[in-house]
Amino acid sequence: MPNRTIGLAGNPNCGKTTLFNRLTGARQVTGNWPGVTVERKEGQVKGRPWTLVDLPGIYSLASYSPEEKAAASFLEDTPPDLVLNIVDATALERNLYLTLQLLEKNLPMVVAINLCDQLAKNGGSVDCKTLSRRLGVPVVPISARSGENIGKLLKAMEKVDKRANAGSSAFFTLDDGQTQRERYEMIRLLLDGAYYSGGTSADRMTERLDDILTNKYLAIPIFLLVMLFMFSAIFGPPGMAMKAAAEQGVQAVSDWLGALLNRAGASWWAREMVVDGIWAGVGGMLTFLPQMALLFLFLSLLEDSGYMARGAFIMDRLLKKAGLSGKAFIPLVMGFGCTTPAALAARTLERERERRLAVRMLPFFSCGAKLPVYILFASAFFPESRGFLVFGLYIFGVALGVLWIRLTGGAASKSQDAPFLMELPPYRLPTLRGTLRHLWDKCRGFVAKAGTVIVSLSALIWLTQHLTFSLDWTNQASISIFGTIGEWLAPLFRPLGFGSWQAAVSLLAGIVAKEAVVSSMAALYAYGNAAGLTAALQQAFTPASALSFLVFVLLYMPCVAAFATIRRELGGWRAGLAAMAGQTAAAYVAAFFVYRIALLFWPI
């Protein structure tokens, strides 16, 4: 079986990503397409020495947008051995427009007609043999979600020779000078007698749902209610029960580690470093994993069902206040997961100014790494309203981000707004396999960070807690390296209500990774369990200062990985540092005012 490079091409929302994951098992590497700021994704096809290159989701090869330029350049400059063109069976006429353009490249090609099961439910049908004869290339009906006919697709890809086979049919003549109207006339001839779209019951259901969910007056309230329900589940009985079970498991591991090291005759400092340092930090993080998994689960369900795409239209009017279009909503909402891939996703925005505004706005969206901090403080100080509080933090960050971008240049681009066009996918029931895959990928990334960054950082914090700048050993944390640095920084935060050295250095550790705020506090207060850390925080903070601390964590500069990505996307150190300085200044001012207002309700 020869080594091959295969280009995967298709329209947006046709199931291209699902097919890519199905064929590669999501074993992929990412980078940039040469010359354009569009993410490049590659993966190895399972069981075969084939490299699958995922082309950007596009409607044509007209080379106007960055995505179209990337796809056209790949096909012309580094032509693949095979083009795998995936098309949507429920919208075949529109999808075949790109197919004809791909055939004009005169490259070996296989057409995969996805969602044939959905077409059959609608009462439609497609004659793949007739269509294959007319196009002159193999045409295979598949379902990327269920895996139906994937084996047949792989066999068809194996059989296609490395010689050009496009346009071999006498049914039509390809001409790159044809007008759009002429192409669609050709597509209608291709489909005549070979395709029936069926009834429109599914379309009517989608239209009826959209009449409500994207209604001018109801859309935003419904969207907010969906978000509120999500946070109520995360911080209500289901989420808190899962968190309690995780705490018991972490405490059991802590006791087991201590006993194991005692039996092994480990020195006192080794026991303390492992149990009170490393495991206290990592364990403190892992107690929040169940609730983070719930967050990832809800976001995955909203995305796979098609509702997340509606969010782009729902938020279009709000984003226009910041000089952005609704298309920016997708990368922005990805910021609720992680800022780094969200900044990369902003590359899909066509206008340079809009892309830069979106990247600058992203840190105002609470990434998943901040959630453990919210859970810890909300449970300690606001147990009766923790769901509403965290929901309010998310909304506050979004609103402040819009205001910040508007005040710093976003409104100036309002007159340059381009029409916002986006295809809405039909509503679908998420598949168990796809949902579990997304959930596993997100949780695995979270645990991997706890197993690398948090472990090393917890060990470093414990060590610097017991060493002075003269490298003398000390058990007095306040005069240690960490404590001394904290004492230098603490005065900066006293106007915000949390001027302790522990709080200061925890925020400093959060620049490495936001999860480290919790693990640092767990290590600094020397508690290996969440209950002990909660009691210590209740002694160190008041409700007013806790609320101020949460607002500062919400808004101050993101982790170094996110900062490196934002710096690159904005074009250099100067722009990146300016954005982070402005971000942190906004966090300081917002936390100051929140603290002063909170003192009216919780006086010292």
C-alpha cells in the first residue's frame, strides 16, 4: 500500500471534522498554512500509511478569503496524491459547486456523500452509481457520525491510481471560465434523475425551532437561560456531589502516599514535598475535574446539536457594538474552553482589523482553567448562590470585553462592517461517540496539564517556601523566597482587599497556568484536602475581598501559553505587551470598584 498525501475538502458543516476524526482517530498535528494565518491540521489514517490534510471548510476555490487561498495554494503548489471531497447529501446541489472546481484541478478524487442516513429519513435518495459515472470519479455514500460505509470509502480510495482521473466522463466538459450560473446549470443536469432531496419535515422542524430560538426578542433571554441552566447543574447537587466524591478520593490518595513513604523510610522532607507539596497542589486541582467535565460536556452538546452556531447570530448585534460581526462569536465562545486555540480560531475572520479586535477581546472570556478558582471561592464564601455568582462572572467578563474593545478602538470600525453571512446547520441529536470523544480530549488535556505544569510548579513552590534567598533552610514561609516575593507584591493588592503574600504569589503562579492559583494556595496553606483549604481561605479573606479576588482572576492577563499566542497573532511583543498591560489595568480597576461596592454589603 503506497504512502499517500490526501487532501480532505468540503463545505462548512458538511461533516468534514467528523470524518477527519473518524479516519485518523483524532491523532493530529496542527500548524499554519504557508503564507496565510489559517490553521493547518494533519493526521495519520488509522491502519494505513496515509497523511490526511484537512483543508479549511470553504464553498469555493475563488481565493478571496484566507481559507480559500490556503486550499487553492495547497492544491496547486503541493498537489496531493488524492482529494477526498466530502459533500452533504441534504444539500447536494450547493456542495457540488466545490466538487466541480476540484475536478478542474485534474487530480485523483473520491467523493464521499455524507448524511445519507439523514437524507433517507427525509424521504430522499441519491443514485451514487449514476453520479459516479457522470462525474467520472468514485462516489461513496457514508455516514461520518455512525461510521457507515467507511470501510467501502477506504477501499475506493485505495483503488484510485495516482494518475489524474478528473473529467474522464463525457457527460460534461470542464471549463474554468464558466460563470456561476453555468456551473449550477451543469450541476442540475448532473443530478437529474439521480437525486431526490425528499420531504422537508426536518427542514420544517429546524425552521420552527429557529423561529423561537433566534427570535429577535427571545433569542438572548433563551441563550442566557441555557447558560444559567448549565451553571446551575455544574454548581448544583450533581456537580457538588461529584466534587465531594473527588475530594474523598484525593484525601484517600494523600493518606495512602503518606503511609507508603513512611513504610519506605523516606526522609521527612521527601514526605512533605510529595504529600503537602506536590500532591496537595495536584490533588487540589483534581477535585474540580468532575465539574470541569460537566462544563465540557454541556459545551460539546451545544456545539454538536447546532445551537452553538445560532449563538453567532444571537450575539451579532452585541458584537457589532465592539466592531465585530457574529462570525467572531465562534472563536470567542471557544475562549470559554481555552484562550490559546480560540486565538488561533480567530484567524478565520476575513478582516484583519476584526481578527485583531477578537484576539484582544478573548482574555475577557473565562477559560476553563479559571473555573477551579471560581468553584473554590464561590463554595467557600457564597455557597447558597454559587451557580448564579459564576454565571454572573462569565457574563460580566463578556460585557466588560465588549466595553473595553469599544473604548479602545472597536467602535471605529463599525462603518466598515461587512454583511454577516453564515450557514446554520440543521439541529441534530449529538452522538454518544462524538460527545465522549470531545469530553475525553478536553479532560485529558486538563489532567495532562496537572501532570506536568502543576506537578513541577507545586514542587517549585514547596521548595521556595523552605529556602531563603541566601539558600538557608527555613520552616517560616513568610521569610522564604516565595514569601519575600509575596511581601514585595502584597502592597499592590491591598487596595483590592487581598493584600496577603499568599494571595499575591498565587496570582503570580497563575500567569504560568490559571489552574496554579488553586494548587499554589493548597501548597502555601499546607493542606492536602479541599475542606482544609476552604477553612484557611475563610480566615484569610472576607466575602468582599473574595469577590474582588474573583474579579481580578477573571480579568487579569492570561497564562503564558495564551500570551505567546496572542502576541504572535497581534504581530509582535509591543502589541502583545500593550494588550496584556491594558488587560491587567482593567482587572485592577474593576476589582477595586467591585471591592468598594461589596464593602457596602459586607463591611469589614
